[in-house]
Amino acid sequence: MRFELQERELWWGGRVADGSQMPFSPGATVDLSDHRDNQASGVLVSNRGRVLSSSEPFSFSVGTHAIEIVGEVELHEAGNTLRDAVRWSAANVHQVPRSLPEMQMFDPQWVTWIEMLYEPTQDKVLGYAQQILDAGYKPGVLMIDDNWNQDYGTWKFRPDRFPDPASMVTQLNDMGFEVMLWVCPYVSSDGPHYLQLRDAGLLIGDDAGEPAIRRWWNGYSAVLDLTNPDTVAWFDEQLRTLQSDVGIAGFKFDGADPDM
């Protein structure tokens, strides 16, 4: 498919990883089936108010006079400006929620990964929070990253690292922080929940009907089948228990890239 460029028309969109190249210059070529380990969307928007969209990945090349598409896309005349194109795609393609997030999400967001990588502990987290305040920074959301939990798929605090997580959260709340936790959809194949999830059919399967063990940055794990409403209900129960029993405010969902 070929779309002639309008006068001084420029295009944005596709992959987050290409942000520094936008607007795309003549000669740019992008294949959206390769998301480059980050978010991608089958939507391009132009400063002339036009939108190219598809529910499937496509590739495109930007020329001097036209943009060439390999795949099936739809052209939408949304208006006359980049703002028009973005607002149209938000309403008609991405269906962006109209309600705002909690206002504290606009405050600073602190993450233990920057300071501790895979080694967060209760004492370290409380010390980190105090250092933030002592430096004169505003408290906000504090997100405890990977390795707070007992195992992948077992969303309970490690008692050797966090002997009293509910007390820790209370202290952090008193300091002005809301606490979030890092989670992912992977399940360790030797973990306590693996057999339960396997027998209930809540894991992604391979061609032979067995749970698919997939490589990701922390090794090899089974993967929750989040297209299954029963899986979503199970995962939701684990997270809501953390909210009710420990006082966790929310979660960061990570992993599950399509090529894993």
C-alpha cells in the first residue's frame, strides 16, 4: 500500500524504541512485528491530522513523496494537526480511559531497582525511603521491584527479606509513601503453584498440550494464560490478598513480551 505525503507531512508512532527517530525522515524503515523489547502499536499519526492504523503488525518505509506499507492498514482523516490525529486515535483506536489516574501517580515515583537491583529487603526499603525524605525530596509512590516474593508465581513476601511486610507498609504510609509491588506473569516450574495451575489449565500450552516453558531474562518459567478468565481470577485473588493483608496500593506488571 502506498500513501502520498501531503505538503510538509511528517509521521510519528509505531514502536517506543524508535522515539528518538520521530518524526521519521525519508529512508526510515520499521517492521512493527519486531517490537524491540518494548511497547509497539499499529498506529501512525501525522502533523496533517491523518492516522494509519491496523490491528496487526505491519512494516513501513518513509520516502520523500510517499509512505509505503507492507500489510493492511486503514487511513483516517482525523483533522488538520498532529493533535487531531492523536486525539482521534486515543478515542477510536486505543480507547484511552477518560478518567484520570490517582493524583499521587503524578507525584515522584521511586523504585528500589535503582538502588538495590535483585536485593531488596525490609530494612533497605525503609532506609531508602528515609534517605529520600532526608534529601528534601517529596514522597510519592514507592515501588518494590523484583525478588521481594518467595518465587515467580508465589506472590508472598520472602520472610528472610521482609519479616513483617505489613508493618513496613504502615511505616512507609506514615512517611507519605504509597507502596506498589513488581509482578510478572511467569510461574517457576518447580514452585508450589505450578502443579495446581497446570492441572487447572491456567498456563499457556505448547503444541503438545503441555505447559510451555519459556526463556525470559530471569531464566525459564511457565507462563500464566491471561486470555483465560479463570487465570485472571486466580491472579487477581493473589494480588488482592496482598492489598487486604499487607496494605499494598497497586502493582507494576512487567514481562510477557511476545517473543518470549
